[in-house]
Amino acid sequence: HGYMIYGYDDQKGVFKAAGYLADGHYKQFDVTYEDYYRGVTDGKKPRLHQLDYFHINTEYEGQIDITRIREKLTDFLNSRGPANPRVNEAFGVSAWKRFETYIDRVGDNGIDMRYVRVYMEHKGIMDKRLKCLLKYGYLQDQSLCIAYNEMVFRKATQLYNMCLKYILTRDVELQKRMTALVREINVTEHVLIERVVVSL
């Protein structure tokens, strides 16, 4: 996907940007105002780019739509996505089952850590969502938040570290433990999210 410009420094004459570079790594970098202008106009006329501009609405007051959250969590559990998904797309729980298969079959091909990172970050975001629901009184059972943090998010972080080690060692036994851990995380998450939906 494209780069994100998230700030600027007028003293240095640069935009602050972030994105995946040619080496496949996500990095922060500076873009001079001149380079940005040349990139957009090509020195002649404006080129066709998709430029999306966002600003913070400081007057916005967020609201929690608990019915929609319940529906989205149920969609996640039932692997429901948009009405007309493309071939080979997976949503919700089925996406994580595919990830489990990916880890199980990784072999000598190595691991694309972007997949592992997304898996871990998803668990971290869900952890924050549950804590938010607890904070605002929509989720009454604090033990669900604690269990999710300890048995899903922290274990996903552990999996991330195991995958890094596997890249270095190609240890077959480690890979088997990684597969078992993903399976355990997926089962536990499903059970906990079902309990969250019931309690909302």
C-alpha cells in the first residue's frame, strides 16, 4: 500500500512519512517538499495519484455502538466478510486457521514475518478493544480481559519471538511447537470472544 505522511518539519523543509520500502521493511523517513512536489507533478502537470488528506476533528465525541460491536464480533467468529468476497479470501476465524496451516507447512521456505506481525498486532488490538469495553462498563467480567491478555495476546507475542528464532535456526521441533501454539491461541481466542459476545 502507499506511504503515509503523518507530519512535517518546516525548519528542515520535509514531510514526515512512513511505509514499506523496496527492501520490504516498514520504516519512517523524510521527504523534502521539493521531492514531494516533483513526485506529484512530475515537473510538468499533475499525475494521477490517489491522495487522501485527513485531519483530526477535535470536536468529535466518540460513541460506542454495542449492537454493532456484537455483530462484528459474531461475524469474526463465523468468518463472515463482505457480501461478495473475492476467491480465496478468508475472514475472521478462518483467516487465523489459514495462518495456522501456513505455520504448520512453513518448512524450508522460511517465514514471512509480516503475517506473524499482523497476527500478533490483531491480538493486541483486540486486547485494547476488550479493555475499552471494560473501562466504559459494557463488559462486566474483568476476568475475560485478563484471560485474553495472558492466553492470547502474550502468547501471540511469544509466537512472534519463536518465529524469529525459527528463521535463524530452522529447528523442526521449534516449528512444531509454533504450530501447536497457534492452534492453542486460535481455540482460546474463539472461546473467549464467544464469552464476550454473550456478556455484552
